Amino acid sequence: MNYTYYPGCSLEASADSYDKSLKSVFSSLGLGLQELEDWNCCGATAYMSVKETVSLTISARNLALAEKNGLDIVAPCSACYTVLAKTHKIIAENPELHDCVNSALGEVGLSYNLGCRVRHPLDVLVNDVGIARLAAQARVSLQGLKIAQYYGCQIVRPYATFDDAENPVTMDNLFGALGAESVYYPNKVRCCGGMLMFTFTDVALKLTDELLRCAQENGADLILTTCPMCQTNLDMHMQEIKESYGRSYTIPTLFFTELLGVALGHGIAEMGLDRHMVPISDSTRKLLETKK
């Protein structure tokens, strides 16, 4: 199986371990990723609030380029995935707006004919590859590892295309099959504050504190996420949280592909687990270094 790959801005920079671990996981499963040539920023959520037609056109340019490949487009960043999926749905349901977007794309010799399916890698791995195959190929058991599965507020909202919008369980099921225990984590689709960390820091710190506190109080060894912004907010602001709320946290936040890659036999350093601000514990490291 082959896919068009849309890395987005974050995976080219701050979340490069997400990019590398995703590519390693797909390669070890025989899945092809063809990076979209000449892709541009999806516009993220900010553009949607400025001018809809401009936002849709910026995003639809990527879909138009991907459509030429005749493959599903895989977008690992939660914001990118949501924006691309939203763009497709909005113009598919509004012919007049679709014509407007295609008129703008026509200025650069492009058009989008609604022929590209937007996918998240979690969806691809669970539904195209299958949990049974992933478990069969595992080389490291996650038995004894307790995980807070944090989906964030975007990959199942507003379109719950591959999981439940209020109680997603895709990661729970996947890592459960690999031996891990998913702890009680009612905050699994709560917002981390996103870009508010740079504009309304006090609001974002409160949201992030609630996510970390819930995970730690329920005995998680680590948090898994699918989103670069979520990972950054949970991983990098513990000192500010301590100063604001007097609470200390030592719980690491990993991309789900990093842990999946280790389970499939890739090394801890290779998957980037040592590159985050908060390290995994010695006991977790020992567990992940033990082959089946």
C-alpha cells in the first residue's frame, strides 16, 4: 500500500522525531510514503478565522497536487489533518465555493476535483494494516507499561471519520494489543491550549496542567499523543506550571509512532524518545530495551 505524505510545517522542524518515527513504522510494515512535491502550509486554524476563501484555497492547493498522485494523503499533524479534511468537506458540500476555490487555483494551473481522501496515520495503521498484524510484528512487549492515551481535540473533531468523537479508543486498542495498559483518562479529547500558549499563556497553562495532573494521578508512565502542538505544550512548560500552580510533573509525552516504532523493534534513540524535554523513566527504558 502506498500513500501521499503531507508532513506539514511541524514535522519538518520541532516534531522531526514524529516524522522519522512515522517513516520508520511505515517502512517496516511495507507501506510506501511519497512526500507531496511542492506542498505548502495548510494555513492551520488561524487562516480559517481570517478569510474563508483564502484559507480554503491555500489548503486545497495541497489536495489538488495530491489528487494527481491518485493516492490517499496522509497528514500526521492533527491541525493539518483537520484543515485538509475540513477543506475537502466544505467545498464538496458547497458547489459555489468549490468553483470559487478552483477559479483561484486555476491561476496557477491547478484544480481540485474532490478526488483525494485525507487520512491520519493512526487510521491507516489500525484500519489498513490492522491491529492483529501490528501485534504479530511486535518485537518488544509493552507489558507493564501504563499509558494515558491523549487524542487531543482535533483528529476526531469535527469529523469523527475513524473513531468516536467523545470517547476515541483507537490508540487504546492498538497499544492494548501490544501489551500496554491504558489508564483511566477522561481528558483524552480535552484541548491543551494550542497556540494560546503564546497569546493567553495563563489559559493554556491551566489546560495543560489539568492534562498532566489527570495522567499522573491515574498512574500513567507516559502520555501518548498524535499532535505536535499537544506534545510541545505538555513537554515544555512544566516549569511554568510549577511556578503558577506549585505542582511538579515528571511524566513524559511521546508521539504514538515513537512508542509503536520501539515495539516494532526500532531503537529508543532511533525513534527519538531521548529528544524530548522530559525523559522516560529508567524502568520504562529497561522495559523498552527488552526484546521478546
